[in-house]
Amino acid sequence: MFAPTIMHLGTDKQVEKYMPLIKSFQISGAYAQTELGHGSDVQNLETTAYYDKTTEEFIINSPTVTATKWWIGDLGIVATHVILHAILYLDKK
């Protein structure tokens, strides 16, 4: 799911940057959508991502045990990159 998501949903810049790295095995990725308490019900995810404009970074929070990303397998341990599904907050909205 990692490479196809970047290939089909990534911006031109993301595809240009990441696909050669994926194809040459310089990076490996995981796809983190499913949560322990919610399965693949993305409308009820608990994991949040707040974008901090000052640092240009995302602050990720999984506030409860049920928000734990689940069924990732060993990729959750060895992946260098991840596509993470979370509820996104921009300017506190």
C-alpha cells in the first residue's frame, strides 16, 4: 500500500522524490491506517495530526490504546517511512 499510495495519490513532486528511492530499496514504507479500536473506519480515527506552521512539522498524537495503529506487521518495526492516516488539524480546525 505504501508505494501505490504515493504513485497514485502523491503530488508530482512526491512521486519524483520517493518513487526512485522505493524502487531502489533505499527506503521502505508502511501504511498505517487501521486502529485497534476502530478497524479501517477512517471517520472515527483517534490519531490526530496538528500542523505547526512555525516549525513546518506535524505533531502526531495517538491519545489512547484504541488509537494504536494495528495490523501493520513487521513493517511497523523496520520501515523508514510511513503513510499515516490521522485526523488533520490546520489552524486548530
